[in-house]
Amino acid sequence: RFGLAEEKDQVGVVTGLAYTSVGGELLNIEALRLPGKGRMKTTGKLGDVMKESIDAASSYVRSIAPEIGVKPPKFDKLDIHVHVPDGATPKDGPSAGLAMTTAIVSVLTGIPVRKDIAMTGEVSLRGNAMPIGGLKEKLLAALRGGIKTVLIPEENVKDLADIPDNVKEGLEIIPVTHASEVLEHALTKKPEPIEWDQEAEDAAAAEAALRKGSDDGAGAVTH
Amino acid sequence: RFGLAEEKDQVGVVTGLAYTSVGGELLNIEALRLPGKGRMKTTGKLGDVMKESIDAASSYVRSIAPEIGVKPPKFDKLDIHVHVPDGATPKDGPSAGLAMTTAIVSVLTGIPVRKDIAMTGEVSLRGNAMPIGGLKEKLLAALRGGIKTVLIPEENVKDLADIPDNVKEGLEIIPVTHASEVLEHALTKKPEPIEWDQEAEDAAAAEAALRKGSDDGAGAVTH
Amino acid sequence: RFGLAEEKDQVGVVTGLAYTSVGGELLNIEALRLPGKGRMKTTGKLGDVMKESIDAASSYVRSIAPEIGVKPPKFDKLDIHVHVPDGATPKDGPSAGLAMTTAIVSVLTGIPVRKDIAMTGEVSLRGNAMPIGGLKEKLLAALRGGIKTVLIPEENVKDLADIPDNVKEGLEIIPVTHASEVLEHALTKKPEPIEWDQEAEDAAAAEAALRKGSDDGAGAVTH
Amino acid sequence: RFGLAEEKDQVGVVTGLAYTSVGGELLNIEALRLPGKGRMKTTGKLGDVMKESIDAASSYVRSIAPEIGVKPPKFDKLDIHVHVPDGATPKDGPSAGLAMTTAIVSVLTGIPVRKDIAMTGEVSLRGNAMPIGGLKEKLLAALRGGIKTVLIPEENVKDLADIPDNVKEGLEIIPVTHASEVLEHALTKKPEPIEWDQEAEDAAAAEAALRKGSDDGAGAVTH
Amino acid sequence: RFGLAEEKDQVGVVTGLAYTSVGGELLNIEALRLPGKGRMKTTGKLGDVMKESIDAASSYVRSIAPEIGVKPPKFDKLDIHVHVPDGATPKDGPSAGLAMTTAIVSVLTGIPVRKDIAMTGEVSLRGNAMPIGGLKEKLLAALRGGIKTVLIPEENVKDLADIPDNVKEGLEIIPVTHASEVLEHALTKKPEPIEWDQEAEDAAAAEAALRKGSDDGAGAVTH
Amino acid sequence: RFGLAEEKDQVGVVTGLAYTSVGGELLNIEALRLPGKGRMKTTGKLGDVMKESIDAASSYVRSIAPEIGVKPPKFDKLDIHVHVPDGATPKDGPSAGLAMTTAIVSVLTGIPVRKDIAMTGEVSLRGNAMPIGGLKEKLLAALRGGIKTVLIPEENVKDLADIPDNVKEGLEIIPVTHASEVLEHALTKKPEPIEWDQEAEDAAAAEAALRKGSDDGAGAVTH
Ligand SMILES: [Ca+2]
Ligand SMILES: [Ca+2]
Ligand SMILES: [Ca+2]
Ligand SMILES: [Ca+2]
Ligand SMILES: [Ca+2]
Ligand SMILES: [Ca+2]
Ligand SMILES: [Ca+2]
Ligand SMILES: [Ca+2]
Ligand SMILES: [Ca+2]
Ligand SMILES: [Ca+2]
Ligand SMILES: [Ca+2]
Ligand SMILES: [Ca+2]
């Protein structure tokens, strides 16, 4: 099953696309959410650039927490583990950034990812979709792996001219300029935003701390 | 006794299978659970890929805690030490992932592992059994070491064609696609699942904290 | 859109100027502010000197917190993430110091940065603007990228003699000697200073702690 | 006195046996127990494999704490320092594992180690005694150093055939299969086991915390 | 302005003297004091020996805290950042120790440093001024940079014989044997010592803790 | 003054003896005690073996705390900084162990070290004085530096045969077998031991915690 599209929609499981000297390959990215302390764990022999792309994806997601229905303090109470099998193959580069973003949003919201979609694209800290290399090899790998839809950065549309017709016919190729578009396409349902006013929350917390402090053993006694 | 099957069913002791340039070998994996703070310690001259496979196994097990009868907060109160003797021989690679998963589940549940079973297979973060190399050498080592049953990834079944008949006759070879099947075969009894509702637990904890806070030294006295 | 001026004024997004062996380039610096514990995270394959320049910028900004309307204790409750795409290209050197300073002030104050301005210059711990190399290539990149105004260190004014006339006519080039001038030019509005007396704050906190301590469950009741 | 047997039975002082390219040597292992936080410090230019063997010994000892009369929570309140003089000579390998186990048990229980005994053998996480190399050179060093009794792993008994008769006559050589046998031979008295029921302890602690919580300033007073 | 004397007396800004293969140079050392936790941050591409010289300077200053009017507990509530521009030039060696000492004392006391003074000399943990190399080149750089007064270690007085007369006439050269002399010359006013009795402070703190403990919610009520 | 005996008896200042390819040298070891958290800081370009010798010395001193009049909990409230000028010369080896022990005891007790004494010798974790190399060169350096008395390990007495008569006549050379002898010779007065019963202290602390717990807000009210 390795190197093929997933068999069902799953939470935290995203198909990225890798490009190596021997061609394109599907990346079966797996993310888990565990009770914890806001830590990010990464495994799968990932290089520094890929690890940084996960950091950038993670900060971007934290910055849009209320838009995906997640209260910001929740991040301090969970750890996220991102693993990219197989464990023996080195992987690097920033081009799985949009896929990492999707995996993180999926585990935070509990919304599954569509099994027949793959994606490639660097993500910036603001969620911008940035161009990648090896588009042709990646699309070939997607087709070979049974993928139906591929999300690519808008800035790579110019490279589609070099892609064989059968590949373009066998895949729905959707250009995106921002991670928010990726989430719309890849998640099986749309997250529901919540209201969140950090200033108000801080004020309420300070107020509560104050009240607790002044009450602390105050021994208010009425007769 | 080194390089041979265990003499009795033990908690935390699992037989993996290694494959080196000089042939296959039994890996006598040992795990211990100690009072602690949720840390994982690994010893035995393990390479980075093997350490990451232990991380992946550990996160997978945490993600299924209630299914094996373990309350998630328990993880914060214990450390797990995984050791792979002998201490002087370097070991690496992801193929002991299923064995690490089994060792960790065994120490968490206190359920012993069958002494006459060995296993090979990478584990993904979702518990998927992933294919490995060196199947022939590993099976030969298992036979030589007195093992009765070997669990292998389903995706390696195709490699059985190259295995000598005497090996296939001397061992019960069971293909698996997921860690849950491994646990069923390897543990001497089935863990009993518990109910666990993280949201409810969080709410109860928040409630308790609130009550404690407002009570704190309140000294409400009526006359 | 990579390598071009931004399309709108944004919080935390600053255009720096890089100079490599193949010419000048725009640096699209992105900063985010997240709830946290006073940590600085940096990504984008940044070298040690660039990371240190971010540290210097950050300490300078902390030292002027009240002047930009930020209460010093606020720093302990947030993390700042600075990312410089693209993630695969190594970047180094101290010359983005003024741009980093601007990005950090922008995320702390919530004041957007003018989209058509770029800047180059090392920043000292006191906010001094220090000279940089590659001015010609940087100005060419700014012009090419659609930038209108470029801030340069006063000490680099002497290098303007070597700059082609069309570049000097196509750009407003403003020499600066200090980060405070940079902020005046680059932010879309001026931060409002606050009063802050650290000694008084410390004394008040000590007083509060003392009062809380002696009250702690004291329940002094007279009838 | 270096390279000779100890002059008196001491707590935490164990004689191991090393094997280098220039022959065998006594290892005068020293352990100290200090008030602390459960940390292990090691000095004496120890290589990674020897440090890991100390980790394995330490975890094994923690796992048998009640059997040697030590309450498990005690480990969190002390540090152990293991030093192997002389400080300038690099030392490595797993074969001092049984000796490290003995040193750690000695400092925890306060029971001295017999001065005229030496030992060699890797220890597994379960306390198994595992075979070592260089038996002949080690036994020669023991004899030369005035040692009376040497503990060796059972699996090395086969190597005794190559040992000169005068060595076998000058030393009492005792094969062992497990660390528990080592402790019986090496300690000057047997540790007294205690009863320890971790579940019961946890429950009691939880109960106490609860009671303290609900009492916290409750001051329930009825008239 | 880089490589020149400062334009005004400033807190935390000290002129050191460096000596490289291409001659002497002014080091414009900058120090900042920030609310924090007793950490020392250093930037400016400093080598390990220079970082250690900052550590030694810092410990020396902590050891004389009451003599410069600083209560020792204050150190736990602030961080100090020492930066040596420019950020791209590697700097190393112990000879800026006296300058680092001066910068740290200046930020702790808030007393400015004289702008027309430069200094060179290693500092020992006791504040002793230790000899340095490259005196001639350093003095030349000082003269060139507009410095009026240079402090040098007493043990370097013998090297003055090799210094050209115009340099010795253009600079006031003051030999020092101890950091306390440096502070007298370099600070614009003398710090006022305070009384500090650590034993008494500890006893008072223990007493307060005890009182708070026994009072905690004691609710002593008399009618 | 560098390379010469000290001018007065000082707390924390000990003269060690180094031996390099170019001969012997005095090591002017400096130690400071600072309010802190039980950390050891070392500076002066020290190699790993010398750092480990400081660790061993430190643990030995902690293990004899009551014998030198120091309550063990005191260690958690102070940091010790050991510096060996000059900062630019690399230093390594275990032979300053006895000197480090003396420096640490001196700063803990506040008892000065005799200015005209030097010492060489590795220290074991039990305080044993262990043999060193380069005795001749070290003694020559001591004589040259104005030292009156040199402490050497008993096991080095055999090397005195090779020492020129004038050196042996110019120095009082005292062989020692244990750090306790070193302290007797080197400190200007003998530390006064205290009684310390760790078990009793622990029990008292537990008792106090219990009492505080049950009192916590108990609101005992009598009418
Ligand atoms: Ca592969
Ligand atoms: Ca689109
Ligand atoms: Ca082996
Ligand atoms: Ca199956
Ligand atoms: Ca690029
Ligand atoms: Ca200007
Ligand atoms: Ca030796
Ligand atoms: Ca036996
Ligand atoms: Ca320069
Ligand atoms: Ca003087
Ligand atoms: Ca020197
Ligand atoms: Ca003696």
C-alpha cells in the first residue's frame, strides 16, 4: 500500500508529493495529536529544511486558531507528532509545507482529509502558497498512485505547459495561492470559526487571578 | 542464551529480528516501566532511525491508550526504558517498529509477551505494518534461535517465494497489516479497553480547579 | 509574487534586501506573534549571524518597549516567530537588522508596515543603523521588485556615487542613522508611548505579594 | 594503590575488570549518593557504551527497588555520581555493567562491597549477566591485583579452558547468570526487601491530595 | 561613526580595543539590561574565549554587588545582553574582560561610561587586571579613533618602551592592577555601596516563610 | 604577578601546578561562591578531563559537607564558579583535582588558603590522592614562582629520586594520600564539623509539610 493513495478519509493523514533524483513519490504524511505541553515532534529522517517547514506550518495554524474553531490555549495542552514513513529514507525540502499545514489543521479540528487528494507547495508564515520544483515528476507519481486531485501553487501553473496531456487529463489539477484554499479543498468539511478576543481573555484571567488572590483565605464572615 | 528465544513469557521482553551484512540475528528487546515523567530512554547503541521508530511506536501506543486499558494521564507519571543488548553492537533501522510497539504495550498493561514468537516490520504512526528488507536472513535466524512463530508485514508475503521450504515448514509465518494484529498474536492475553472521554475529563478537571479556587480559604461560616 | 513588493500593508511583513554572488534580491520577512513565553523562533535556513541580528533587534525593541506603547511584562506572555522564505535558500549576514527590528515592532504594536518600502542596514543593540555591503545590487533589486522607497544607513551615502542615475531617480532613497527613524518611515502610523516606571511596578508587585501573603487565610475576625 | 584490590570493604566502591590492547586492568569504580533530583552523573572519560551500561544498570536497580529495601520515591530525592579513575584514561564498553549495578545497589542500601572480589559482565535491563571478551587478561589482572574472588558470566565458562592453571588455582571463579547472584556474592550483607504496592501508594497520594484540596481553607464550622 | 570614540557618555556602552592580523581596532561594546531571569546573552560572532571572559566578568561583578550598590537578588530578575558590533566580524580572546566588567557594572548601576576612554585587559574572577598582547596596535587604534584616555594592565607597562612617542603624547595611558581602578576611571560617577548581610537576609526569608506557613489559613479567631 | 605565588591568603584562590610540553607552570585557580541553584560554572578554556575532575572534586566535597561544617541543603542555594586564568591558554588533565577540592572547600567554608602552598594530584570520588605526571617540571615551576610548600601524592614519592637536590632543599615537599590531609595543610584554619542526620532532617521536613497541609486553611474556631 506504500506509495498509493489512502483507502479512506482519515484525520491527520495527508498525501504530499516528493521529488528525488529517481523521480516523484507520494509522501504519506501522518500526524497525531496527544495530550501534552505544546511540543512538536517530528520523525521519519526529516532534514532541517523540512523540519522548519513544519515549524512554519505550525505557527501559521496557531495564528489562525479561532478561524478553524480552536481556542488558542488549547495548543499548550497538546503535543503534535508528525511522521513521514518510511523511516529509513531521508526526506528534506520545504515543498510539503501546505501538506503539513493540512495535517496539523486536521488533527486539531478532528476533520478528516480527503483520501484521493494530493498537494505540493511551500507555505509561508502567512499561509501563502509558494512555488516548488519537480512538478512533472510529482504529477506522474500522483497519477501512478491513484490520486484524483492535485493542489499546486498558482506560481507553478506556468510549468503545466511541459506536462504530458495524459497526466493533465488523468488528474484534476487545482492551482492555489493560499493555505486557506488548500483547506477548503482537502478537508472533508469546513471548520467552524469561533469568536476569540485575546485581550478580553487576558483581562478576564487577570481579574479571576485577582479575585482568587484577594479571596484566598479571606475568611469573610457575616453574623 | 544470547541469540536464542526467551525461556518464559515476560513483560516487556520482545524478540525482534535484525539483518546485518553477516546475516540475520535475534534482537532481545527489553523494556521497563519506571515511575517518572513521561520520558522515553533508549540504550544499546541505537542509531537515529531506530530511535525514531521507538518514538513513532510510543506515540502510536499513546494514541490508542484507552483501547489497551491505559488512562492517558498515566503516561505523565512513568518513564519507559527500552534497551537492546548487547550494548556494544550498533543497531539501526526502522524494522523493529512493531516489536517496539509490542514491548511498550506490554510494560504499560503488564501483560507478558509470548516467548516463542518473533516479529519484524516497521510501524507507522497509525499502527500500519510496513515492509522490511532481509526477510530470508531474518527467518533463518528465527529458526536457528528456536522461535516457533514469526509475524511479518503483509507486503513482504511476496518475498516468501524465495524462502527455502525447510524454513517455511519449521516456522509458522503470519502476515499482518496492522499493529493491532501483532498485539493479538504476541500478548499472552488481550488488554481490556476502557472508556475515556478526554473532553469530559478536561471539563471535570476545569470544574474541580474552579471549585478549589473559589473555596480556597473561603471560610464561609454561618451562625 | 516572490521577489516583488507586497500587495498591501501588513502587520509583521517587511521587505529587506539581500546581496548574494548572483546579485541583489528582495527578502520577504514575515513575523508572527503568538501566545507564549517570551521565546524567539526563527526559520528559513538562517545562518548564525542573521540569527544573532534578530536577537540584537529583539533586545533593542524590548529596551524601548514603553516608547512603542508596549508594557515590558507583555514579552513574557508571547512568542515571536520570524520566517524568511523561501525555506530552501540559505540566508546570512547582519544587514537585515533594521528590517527585523521593524517586523518585531510591527507585530508587537499591531501597526502595519508600508508595502512599498524596503530597507537595509545592520542594527546595533542601541538601535544605531550600521553600514552594509552590496548597496548597488540591493537598490537594483528594489527597483526591479516595484519598491518605491528604500531606507539605507547614513554611512552608506558615500556609496550612492556609484549608483546609476536611473536607479536613483526610480527610488526615493532615505539615509537613516537610527532604528527610530526607520520606524517613523516604515510603519503606517506612529506607536503611542506609555509611561512605565519599572521600579514602581516592582514595588507594587512586592507590596501585593506581601499583602496576599499576610492575608493568606488569615481570617482575622473581630466581634 | 592504583590497580590493586581495595584495603577495606566500602560503600559504593566496586572492582571491575577492563581489557585493553595492552592487557587487563582493575577498574576501581566509585559511586556516591548525594541529595538531589534523580540524576545520574558519570565521570572518568567514559565512552557512550559504558555510559549506556550505567543507564541500564540504573534502570534495572530502580525496577527492583523494593527487593533491595528501597522505596521507589527515594530515587527522586538523590543523585548518583559514578566515577572511574584515573580521569585521563578513556574507558568504554558494556562489560562493567554488573559492577555498576553492584555499586549503585551499594550506595542505595548503604551496604559495603567485599574488598577482595572483582567482577566482569554486561548487565541487561532485566539483570541478566551477559558474556564479555578478554576473560584471560582480566583474570590475570585480578590475580596480579590481589583479588581473591572473580564473578564471571555463566556464558563465559567455556572460555575457562584457555586460562592457565595457576590463574584458576589462585582465584575463586564464580559463574553467574543474573545480577541477583552478583549482589549475593559481592555485598557484605543481604538487603532486606520491603513491601511496596505502587497502585496502593498512588491511590493514597490521590486521596491525600483530594482531602487537602477539599479542606483547603474550608473552615466548615457548625454551631 | 564605526571605529570612532562615542559621541556622548552612555550607559552600557564601553570602548574596548582589539588586535587582529591587520592591526588594532576599537570595539564598541554595547550592553543592555532587560527584565528577565539572570541570563547572559551574547551576540556579535564572539568566540568561546571571549564568551568565557564575559562569564568571568559577570561572576566578578555579582561577587561585588553590594559594593556597587546592587542587591544580589536583583540578578535573578534581569537578563543582560552584551553585543559587539559589527555582527559579521568574528571576535575572540580574553582581553576585553575589563571592558566587559565595566559594561556590566554600568547597566546594573545605571551610571554612564566616559565616552573618551578606552581599555584593554583580561579580568580574573577576583577582578585582577591581567596582561594582554598587541598593545602598540591597540594604542594606535585608540589614537586614530579619537580616544583621550586608555587603561592598560600594569603588567603591560614594560611594553610602553616600544610605543612611538607621538602615541604616548597623544593619549593619557593609565596602568591598572584591578577592575576597581578601571571602574573609578571609566564611570562618570562612583557607585554608592550598600550594606548586605546574606546570612541575615536568608534568616529573615526563612522566618517569613515559616510565619506565612503557620499562618496559612489558620483562621485564629478569638471572641 | 602571573605565574607567581599569591601575595596574601585568600578565600577560593589555590595554586595548582601544570605540566606542558614547554615545562611546568603555576595554575592560579580562582573559585567564587554566588547565590544560585547548585550549579557549577567553569571557565578558562578547560578541557573535558579537567572539567570532570572539578565534577569529581565537587561531589566529593558534597559528600563530606557536614565534616567541613556545611549543611547539605546549602548546596542547592549557591552556584560555584571556578576559573583558571589566563583565559586564552587551553588547560586539561585531572592533576588539579586536589587543588579544585581545596578551592571548593575554601569558598564553602569561607576559610582562606595559604598563599605559599601549591599542590598537584588527581582526586578520586572518595578523596583519594592519585598519582600525576611531570613532577619534576612542576616542582621547578613552584620553586621559580616563590612557593614554599608543595603537596604531592604519596604514590609520586618514588619520583623524588630524580629531582635535583636544590629543588628538594628549596621546597617543603609533603606527600599526601587523601584530600583530608590536603585540607589540613592548605587551609589557614580547620573547618568545624557539624552534626547532620539526613534521615532525621527528611522526617522533620515531611512532618512539617504534613502539619502545614492539614492546617492549610483549617479555620479552627473556638467560641
Ligand atoms: Ca523507500
Ligand atoms: Ca485558486
Ligand atoms: Ca554481538
Ligand atoms: Ca492478517
Ligand atoms: Ca530562491
Ligand atoms: Ca536621516
Ligand atoms: Ca592509567
Ligand atoms: Ca551460578
Ligand atoms: Ca568590520
Ligand atoms: Ca594604578
Ligand atoms: Ca599563558
Ligand atoms: Ca601523609
